[in-house]
Amino acid sequence: MNFKDHIEHLKTFFTPSVKNVILLIRWLITAVFTGLLVGAVGTLFYYAMSFVTGCRTAHPILIYLLPFAGLLIIFLYRVSGQYNNTGTNLVLSSIQSDNHISVKVAPLILVSTLITHLFGGSAGREGAALQIGGSLGAANVNKAVRDALPKLLEDFQVVHLCGKDKIDNLLLNTPGYKQFEYIKAELKDIFAMADVVISRAGANAICELLALKKPNILIPLPAASSRGDQLLNAASFEAQGYSIVLNEDDITTNLLVDKVHELYFNRQKYVEAIGRSHQMDAVKTIMDLIDHAVEK
């Protein structure tokens, strides 16, 4: 093989690799740019939402201007030519078809959401809520969640882990509401998507919530139905700022809905409180105890 053949052989060998490297670099640049852009927009939206929520709380009279805010939002959509915007469904339909989403949609949704919250309205499906705890003792929690569904589904998508034979067939086709008797491998994915969690206060449940840093509402079994451990667990988590606690006997539909919204809007505070916990360093704690015992 002469020198020219060697060169040709090297070109044949390296050309695909070079193209792959260039392609990888392009995708990395695209990913970094997309991440920075989405992160910046998300941060802007978070602070803007905090600001308008603070304004609404400080000036309750703004609620009376909500109808005018609705007219303003309709006007903005009409001026921009968006006559049939379907929100999240628009994204899903564009993925499944060749229809493209107008660049006007994102700023319109952002502005209209801020206007809606400023004047005390609800801007649609703000997050995903997970309710876990499907043993025999969870019947009352299941009922409380289902009674609150009409109001919860105005703002949330609800995944309900309700226990064996606890599926409500009348609710099977309810948009935004999904029931499971049990969840196995998929539980990690459902936890990942959940913004807030409603749960009993058993040891396993609260440890999972702590490890995953999930803002949560705990509804402990009452003393008459348990040995009292869930009441102690819930009180401890509430005192440390990890959870909102509701007594089962005090739950009403409005109270549950209000507390879910309170938890959702303040969820970062609970995440940060859980992040300061030292209870997740179990291995280190055990080793320190062993070392201390050996030193004695």
C-alpha cells in the first residue's frame, strides 16, 4: 500500500468520526443554549409570579377587577391573532402533527397568567398533585380527595394511589385524574412529576418524601385508629417546616383545596427546609455512632 492509499484509508476511517464529533458539539451547543433560555424564562416567570401574588395578597380589592382582567386577556389574544388557543393541548397536537406553534403563544401565556393571578384568578393546570396511602385506613383520605376533585382539577392534575379495590369506576374518564390500586416501577416517575404530595404520615411514606424533597400535606391516622405514631411523625415534620399537617376530623373540601394551593405556591420554602435536614445522612450517623462506641 503506497502513501496515497494510506491517506485515503485514514480519510475513510476518520471522516465519520469527525462528522460525529461535529454533530455532538452542535447538539451540546444547542442543549446549553436551550437550557439557558428556558432557565432564564422560568426564573423570570417565578419572580414575576411571586411579585404579582404579593401584590394581590397586599391589595385584596384587586379581585373585583378580575372581570376586566379577563376582557384584557381576550383583547390581547384577539390582537395577536390567537383565536383558538388550547394551552397544553396545543403543544401535544403540534408534536403529533405538522402544525407549528406561533412564537406569540409563549409570551401571551406568560402575560395572561400574570394578569390572571394578579387579580385573583386561576390560570389553569398549574401542577401535578400525587395522593398516596391506599391501605384500609386511607378510606377517609380517598373520600376527601375525591370530594375536592372538582376544585382541585381546575388547577392541578391528580394522580391518586388509592389501594386495592378502591378504584371509583364513576371517575375513570375524568380528565386530569388518574387512579391506581398499586404502583410499582412507575412510582419513581410519578414522584418525579409531582409538584406536591398528599399522604398519610407512616414512617415509610415520610422518609420517602424527605429523601425526594417533596412538598407535602400529611394527614395522620387519628389516635382512635392507630397507636399514635403517625401523629408524632406529622407533628415532627410540621415543626421542622417539612410539611403541612391536617387532622382527618377537621378536613373539609375547602380546607383541603386551600391547603393544596398554599403548599403549591410556597413549595420552594418546603423544599429548602427539607434540604437543610440532617436526617438523610443515615450512613454517616451510623458510622459516627460506631466510631464513638469504639473510642470508648
